[in-house]
Amino acid sequence: MAASFNQQFDQHGAWRREFSLRLKLLGDWMKDHELLDAALQDRLQRLETQVRADKVMVAFVAEFSRGKSELINAMFFSDYGRRIMPASAGRTTMCPTEIGYDPDVPPCLRLLPIETRLQPQALMEWRLVPEKWNRIDLDVTNAEQLAGAMEKVAETLRVTPDEARALGFWHDDAPADNPLPDAQGMVQVPKWRHALINMAHPLLKQGLVVLDTPGLNAIGAEPELTVNLIPQAQAAVFILAADTGVTKSDLAIWREHLATQTDAVAARIVVLNKIDTMWDALSTPEGVLAQIDRQCATSAEILGVPLSQVIAVSAQKGLLAKVNGDKMLLAASRLPVLEQALGEGLLGQRQHILQATVLAGVADLRSEAGRVITIRRRDLAEQVQELKGLQGKNFTVIRQMRNRIEQEQAEFGGSATRIHALRSVHLKMLRDVYGVLGTGALKAELAELNSTLKQPGIKFGVKKAYGQTFDRLRANLRQVQGFNTEIHSMLGGTFLQLNTEFGFSLHLPKAFDLASHLRDLDSVERGHVQYLSVGNSIRLAQPEFADRLVRALATRVRSIFEAVQTEMEAWNKSAMAQLDVQLRERRRNFERRIEAIERIQQAAGGLDERIEEIRTQEGAFVQLDTRLNELVAQFAREPGHAPGEQRTHALPH
């Protein structure tokens, strides 16, 4: 039987740990041989952290009563022998729930009160205020206590329609979507705005994050879900009910929250759940299968996705089969088919991205370290030629040679002045870059959009304001690209002069490219455009919702700009670090040359001995370069057994 998602994720975790260990060993070896300067160490550390702390988020999206929580139980928590997430009939998950692991936080459930929607702070800002969350400690070894605590995410409040309206759950212009009042005229709304579950589940410890989303009304009322969280997921699982197919509300969720995320979410899959409702004892197995196949084909056609992207399962029977160890029922539930597709597609895809990133980073490290080895070998070769020229010479010639070396050393000191001037110009240019990417600049670019969204009533000019805002944001990134081109040109010219005048071998890294960040910005814009439709005009008319929307936008764009700044800093640090390395190597070279002359002056036989020592050192550097190549080559080999080696069911993009 194919490996389950849990097993494949275990393999993925082992794969990441082995890659992280290789990076650490490479760093230790380079440090031992003085090949690891501060800039290289920083880059290596960032690579190691990226591999070790990589997160894989799977977002489960569905309307109420589609069996979403049961699917999460079946896929991730069957080892507890019971349901962990609430999955009874009716509405269960009432608020967005993130399940993950942070070693710095004890096992707990944190709940953000729904009343925080009455305040302007974005959801991301509330994450930084832990005292505002209700916390329940979890005993992850006690299934009963764990399941009891999880029931909290299904809690509701009874409020008046006016209170529901203020919280974003009541719309006078869309009465069909409003919750039904009870005999006292009260309505039910979620008690919590967001839930964070931190537990040391084996999969969660290895970087899995599960995002469980509520139904249409709850999703639409929280714009950060659609514009921030769901797009950042590596996979989105959209759940339908097999007995109903694609309903009107299902289609609304798909169109508004997933159909626009084709390039943002790495993999999307549609699950036709509850196929056990179609298991009819009065029908033949072939008839039941044909009925399920027709429902899959119809769902694929309505949603506009390939048929291979729709997988029919029974989460309830899959969970039951896992708990009871019933292999026949598990196969009939088709849950293994979903797990295999999700594991091979998502994890194989994730490993491909990580490995490509590591290989590129290690190749850069090898290039920089190789350049240092080359400089050292060149210096040794020059010393040999210099010392050979002294063979058979008298004391006066040797003293003249020392004077010449000291004169060269003094002249080389002039390069420090040039380098200091270069650093000053470089820092000034970087300040211009950071000014464009800073919080103040971003706030100014969003001011017009913020003003438009705060206008009362229907906002007819909001689409134009959005377009103009994103045009300005893209212009800012292109301006940063222009600054970077200037920096690249300036450094290239100066490096060439230093190489010519002082014998450096400075090499400028490939120019930093912002194309991927511009694509991210385009994706954010497309994610927001869905809120500009006629169907969302009612929500946009609410000042509180509009304010949350622009705050969510600011959070997402800020993360893109911060990523640009981080990469720019790393690129510039890498470029300038060469100066420190080559200055240090050149100073050492002068010291070694003077030391050799002193030894020759003190002992008649010192010349031949020194030449032989240098030749031995040159051989050691050859071995060093060979060993470096061997260590780097290891990263091109697939470590251990990893999911995705035979990707026959890869998820479509």
C-alpha cells in the first residue's frame, strides 16, 4: 500500500534534517579551514534555518457540514483512537483555526475573542498581544482532555442583530445570508475570532501547519484569511459533500477564495467527501462507482478544474478504519488515494523548491570559498617565484628585497582609503533603497486607498483606487530595482579598478532580481480584487470591514517589502564582504613574505627550506579544494528516501 500522508511527511522531515546536518557540517569544515567569513557564515546560517524551520501549510476550506474537521481527524489525528477536532452534525469549526507547533510556547489552545473585530487592529497585530487571547493548556498525551479543549472552537454567542451587524455577521441588504433569529430575536455568531493550537504532534513538530477554515460567512467577514493566510498555504484542500455536489454556497467560496489563487497556492485539490452516503445496498458496486464518478466529473466541470484534481473519499469511514485497523474499509474510503496525492504532490514539490534553493546557495558558497583558496595558492606561487629569485644572491640583495616588500605594503595601505570611500557611497545608496521600502513610504502609498475605503456607503471609486495603489507599489519595487542596478554598476566599476591597481580578484555576484517579488505583489492584487465585486459591495460599505481589509493589505505588502529588503541586505553584504576577505589575505601575504625574508637573513639554509614549505602548503590547498568540491557535490544527491521520488500522482498547479 502507498505511504500515507503522515508517513510521507515523516520522510520529508528526515530529508530536511539530513540536509540541515550537511549544511552544518559544511559550515564547520569551512570554519576550521578559515574559509568562512562573517557574510558567508550569515548566508549559510540562513540556508540552514530555512531548511530546518521550513513550514508546510495545508488549508482546508469548505462550507459548513462538509466533513472538513472529520477529514482533518482522519488524516492527522487517527493515532489518538478517537476524534480530536469537533466533527458532530451541524456547525463545528466556527472560527479559523491554525494547528501547528512552536517549541517556545507550551502546548495550549489560544482563542481570540470575537469582540476584537470592533477594534481596528489587524489579525496579525493581535498575534503580538498574547494577553488578549484566552489560553487553555493542553495535555497532548490525554486524548479526552485534548478533544474536550478543541470543542471550544465550536462555541457561539447569542447577540442581537445590531451586535451581529457590528461584528460583520449581519447584512441588511443580504438577508438570505444572515443567521436565523431565535424566539427572542437573538442570533448565533462565533464566540472566537481566531484559534491557535500549539501541540507537539510528530507531524506538527516537523513543520506541518493545518489551517481549518469555517464557512462562507465567517471567511468573508475576515479578509486576512483570503488575502493573507490561504494564499500563503502550500496546498488548499476544498471539500464538497458527495450527496449534494457543488452547491451555490460551495461555488461562492470557490470563486471568491480559491479560484483566484491559482498561482499563490502551490497545489489545490477538490475532495468529494461523504461517498459512504452513496453506498447503497440496493445498487451494484459498479452502479455506485459510476454514480461517484459522475459526481466527480460534474464537480470538476462546474469548478473548472481537471478531473484528476477531484478525489472522492469518505473521511468518516477512513477515520473508523484507521482506528480499528480495518484495511478493507480504509481502501474503500479512498482516503489513502487522497493522502498519496497530497503527500507526493505537495511534499515532492516542496522538496524540489528547497533543494533548488540550497543548491544555489551552496554553489555561491563554494564559489566564494574557492576564490579564497585560489588567492592563497596564487600568493604562494608568487612567493616561490620571489624566493627562487634570491637563490645565490648576497645579503645586500636580500635586504633590498625586504625593503621592496615593505614599500609595496605601504603602498597597499592606500587601498584602505579607496575602500572607505566606496563604503560611504555604498551606504548612501542603500539608504535610498531602504527609504523606498520603509514603513513610512508604504503608509504613504496606501493613504489614498485607505481614504477611499473609509468613505461612507457604496464605494464606486474603490477599484480605480486599488489599481492606482498597486501601480505605485510596483513602481516602488521597480525603483528599488533601478537603485540596485546603479549599485551593481558602481561596485562593478570600483572592483575593476581595485583589481587593476592593487591586484585584488574581486568578483561581483549576479545582480539581484525583484521579478519574483513583483509576481507576489500581482498575486496580492488579484486576491484583493475579489472584494471589489458587486457581491461584496455590502461588506465594503461597512467602515470596519473596509478598515480590516486595508490593514490586511498593509500586512501582506509589508511582508513582501521586508523580504526584498532582507535579500538586498544579504546581496550587498555578500558583495562587500569580499573586500574584507581579500584585504585580510593580502595583509597575511605581506606578513608571510617578510617572515620568509627574515628567516633567510637569519639562516643560510633557510631559503631552500622555505621554498619547500611553500610547495607543501600549495599541495595542501589542492587537497582543500578537492575536499570542498566533494562536500558541495553531496548536496546534489538525494538524501535518504524521500517522498516524491516516484511522483505518479503529483498535484496539479
